Amino acid sequence: MTTTDVRKNYAAFLDKRNTLISIIDRQITLSESLQIDTWVENLQRLKQRVSNESFKVLIIGEFKRGKSTFINAMLGKDILPASPIPCTAIINEVKWGQSPQALLHYLKHEDGSQKEPKNIPVETIQEYVVIPEEPDDNYTNPYEKVEILYPLELCRSGVEVIDSPGLNEHATRSQVTEGYLPIVDAIVFVFTCEALASESEIQFIEKTLKPLGHEDLFFVCNKFDRIRDKEKERVRKFAISKLAPLTSRGESGVFFISASNALDGRLEEDDKRVAESGVLILERELEEFLTNDRGRIKILEPTKELQELISRAEKTIPERRAMLQINREELERRFQEAQEPLKNLQIRREQITKRIDQFLSDMRTRICDDAYEFFSGLDSKIEVWIEECELESGIDLAKINPAPWEIQKSVKSQVQTVLSEIEDYLTSKLEEEFSVWQKKVLGYVDSRLITLKEDIDARASEFLREVDKIRSQISTGSASTHTQEAVSSIQRLFYASGVNSTQGASAWSGGVFAFARNTVLASVLGGTLIGSTVTILAGFAGIFLGPIIGLLIPIIAVAVALAGNELKTANERIENRFKEEISKKFREELSNSIDVQSKQVSENIVNSLKDIKNVIDRGLASEIKAIEQQIESVRKDREKGQAAVNEKVQQLDTISKELNQLKAEIDDFTNQLTLL
Ligand SMILES: Nc1nc2c(ncn2[C@@H]2O[C@H](COP(=O)(O)OP(=O)(O)O)[C@@H](O)[C@H]2O)c(=O)[nH]1
Ligand SMILES: [Mg+2]
């Protein structure tokens, strides 16, 4: 199989996307002739969204598994630095660009501000994205990520690849968890065959990836070339037994490849070597998953939305015709009569948004109380954890240089090692504890949101009934009987608001509820929920640990002076003292910050739900505007005189025909999509 075969599905996807865009464009033109600007804006947003759709593939794994090499192999070019020493220091996003370009993004400042990204030559990214070989103590990385734009075939097909440094590092883990897991389409987890499926790797899959809704993982067992032929079968069996149960793809989700052979093969145009590297079958599966599973949703969702917008436009044609044809006095009388109901609509709109505000504020209070209780409960837990903590590293007094001027320095380096071990240990304990709590809270959030949704749905139905009544009153002089809508009232508002209905749905299910893919609401609203964010874990575990190190150094220095010959007992004493001190300090910091922490957590959760209000409000506003713009347009036409009116009536016939035509095309298009 050649590379071109592999890319066929991507091409088919792009074709579909372009077809959809061209239908949207035609609908924009029609809405412009109807002079309903609010529709034009919504359609333009829809078009923007469809045009920007890409497939985001996240590559994760621990250090030196061959992630960067694998990405280079997929791209067929040595773009990312790869090396035997831990190398990538920051996240790299590789995407399509006409000419090579690299944008270096800075980390946000504490006050939330961020410097403009810096444009750097692609050849120099090494200097920025690589950890120095001998970083000094104070080495910190000022960058958030680098965005690499490159004219690569795979990226032209709409694929974006994200390379992450090792998951071994807390900072990377949280950046990946918060920033990328909620938005990526596919995850490739890279292992090395030389040390397959370690405890920490499995933990990350079970504790983080799966709860966030990523069931269909791709597992790559890399460096298969390093395994002796006679052991290959055994390794294969072992990997499958460990990994297949962790992905919904089962055995066919586990791949054995040599990324370096794949890369060299591509660079040397040696098809045989590429084929033997095992990378082709993986690429094909990935492509099928992206274009079929993910791609279908990416096209189908906006298609449904467009269908709804087209039928909305269709409904106004007879209304518009009637308004152009009745006598002038009668029309003005109806417009005047509509003023009061229109004002009432505005009031209803405000009531609905106030209701949502109130709801969110109640929720904030309740979550804050709950968080307070959670944080308070940590105190006794931390004590136990620290007691149970078995250190691998330790303080060895014998290795401490007793020369007075050296003590500080040699103690410091030992303390640092122990401290970072304890930090990792506590961090993972806290993360675990927090994720259990988070699940509980989000369960609560979800159930409250269902209630809110029912409430708003009822109010929205009333609102929309009112909208339809006004429209009919203006065009026919009497209120029509309400026709059954094909979509729910909330859905109609999502469409009218111009936001992605999946975004809307994810707002409902809680921005925080990244595993909302599996929630009740998700099934109520349909669609796959992407674009939600898990913000509440942010920066939580690391905060207490900062100032401890300074406190500990003197303790140890004193102990060293006292230890004399009894080194062994002294060591034990020191370690216990050390743990005690950390535990004390840690709990102290915690109890000082409980207030702030619980406020922060509840604030974060509620903030991520604010979209609900904005989306609904925009939908409500758009419905009102559409009526006003319709009236405005009719008025203008009538002011221009009878000839203009006649012309408009004729134009309406053409528009109506074109709408019919579009509708037929899009039905056809949808059928093709669902047949795929
Ligand atoms: N033998 C062998 N070495 C590999 C393979 N893939 C990567 N490597 C080497 O492993 C080291 C780490 O690779 P890198 O891509 O930087 O790993 P990362 O830290 O996961 O991004 C480099 O020296 C690579 O050349 C492979 O499939 N086979
Ligand atoms: Mg790397």
C-alpha cells in the first residue's frame, strides 16, 4: 500500500467539507436577499467553524518512547527534535502552513496576560523546545507551546499532530489533561517494547484518559526492532494481554512498530522499509477512525444545523409575500400591534437569562460548601499518607560533606531529591482523591443541569410559541396554530445562536464534565461532546509544596552536627523528622488556604457553565431580531413603491425555488453521509 492510498479518506473528507461549505455559501446569499442579517451572521459563523475543522491527534507517553520520532515518521520529515536524552521540553503542535513557520507561545502571566507569540525560524526550534543537557537548578521554561506550520501532505488533509514531552512530568501531565484531552479527536499512546506498560502508564490510562471519555485509544508499542526475533512473539502476546483490555478497539488497537525505521524509510524513499516498520497499518486505522467516526460528526452536526436554518428561511417566504401584498394601512396597523408583544418577548428573554444566573449562583454556593468539606477532610488523610510513604531516595548522612562551608550545599541536593519524591507521591495521592471528589460533584452538576434544562426548555417553548404567534399575526392577521417543530426548543435556540450545537450541549453537560460524552444530557441533546474543558484540577496539587525546602535544610544541618557515629539511627531519625515537618507544613498551608481553594474550585466549575447563558441568550435575541429585520425589510421595499414590491415578490419565487433546491441537495448529502 502506498502513502497515497493511505490519504484517500482524508481527501474524501475534505471533499465533503467543501460541498457543505458551498451549500452554506449559497444559503448566505439567499439570506442576504431576504435581508435577515442575524441569519447571515449565524451562517457565517457556521461556515467559519466548518472551514476550521481539523483532526487533532495527540501523541502521549513517557520520555524517550519515540513519540517525536513517530510523528516525524508520519510527517515524512525530520521536523521535531528527537534524541536519546529527554528532549522535548514543551508541547509542539504541527499543522498545515503554506510555508514553514514556527510560532513560540509564551506562558500566561499570573495576572492572566500573555505576550504575543514570537515568530522564529523553523530550523531553530531545537533551541527553544529542547531541555538543555545540563539544566541548572533555576531552569524554567517560559513557553507554553510552539506551533509549527509546515507544508506537509498529512497536515494539508486537515490533520494536526500534537507532540507532548513526557507524561513523567507533573507539569506536562496537567497541561495535557486540562488543555488537550477535552479537545483532541484521537490519542496515540506510545510505549517502548523494551519496558512495556509500566504501572504509571497504566494508571494514567485508567485514572485520567478513560474517565475523560477516551475509550478508543491507539496503543503503539514502539522500538519493536530492538526486540530479538525469537522474543517478538512473546512481547506481542504480553503487550496485547496488558493493553487490549484498555481500549475499546481491543487487540486491533495495539500496534507494533519501529518509528525510527519508518522515518528513515520515508526519508530514503525505501517503501519496503516503511512497510516493514509496521507504521502503515496504524496510519490506515487512524485515518479511518478520524475520517469515519470523528469526521462524520464534524460534517453531520453542522449539516443538521444548516437544514434547520434552511427550513426556517422557507417558512418566512409565504409570510413575506403576504406582508408585501396586503394594503399599507393594514400592514402598519399590524406592525404597531406587534410592538407590545415584541417588548414582552424581550422581557421573557431577560427572565430566562436571570433564571439561569440564579441557578448558577445557587450551584456555586452548594459546590463551595462541598469543596470546603472536601479540603477539610484532607488534613487527616495527608497525615496518614505521609506516614505510609516509603521513600526510595533518602538522606544519607555519610554522604554529606561535613565541611561547614559544604554542608548547606550537599544537604540541599539530597533534600531536593527526597522532596521531589515526596512531592510526586503527594501529588498523585491528591490527584486521585480529587478525581474521586470531582466525579461526585460533577454527578451533582449533571443532575442539576438536567433540571435546569427541563425548566429552560419549557420556558423556551413558550417563548418560541410567542415568536411564531407574532410572525403569523403580522403576516396573516391572526395567530396560527403552532406547528410541531422537528427539533427541541433548546436545540432551536442553539441553532439560532450560531454556536455549535455540540458546544452548546457540552456547555449543558458542564464544561467541567469532560467525560460528558457518557452523560444523560449528552444523549438528550445528541452529538459528541467536544470542546469542554477540565479546569478544576488546575494547579491544585503543587501549590502547598513550594516553601518547605528552606525549612528543612536547617533541620538536617543540625542533625548532621549531632549525628556523630550513630549514622544509621540518625538517618532514620532524620527521615522521620523530615516527613513530620513536611506533613505539618503541608497541612498548615492547606488549612490557611481552604477558603480560597474552595471558592476557586466552585468558581471554576460555575464559570465553565456560563456559556449556557450566553448561548441561550444569543438564541433568544436572534429570534427577536429576525422578526424585526423582516419587518424592516418589508417596510423598505414598500417605501420604494409598487414596482419594487412586484419585483420583490418575483424574487421571492426564485428564492423559494432555490431553497427547495438546496434542501433537496442537503437531504441527498445527509443520506450519503449516513450511508457511509
Ligand atoms: N531502535 C529504535 N530507536 C528509536 C525508535 N524510535 C525512537 N527511537 C530512539 O529513541 C530515542 C528517543 O526518541 P524520541 O523520539 O526523542 O522520544 P520521545 O521523548 O518520546 O519524543 C531517540 O534516540 C530515537 O532515535 C525505534 O523505533 N527504534
Ligand atoms: Mg519528544
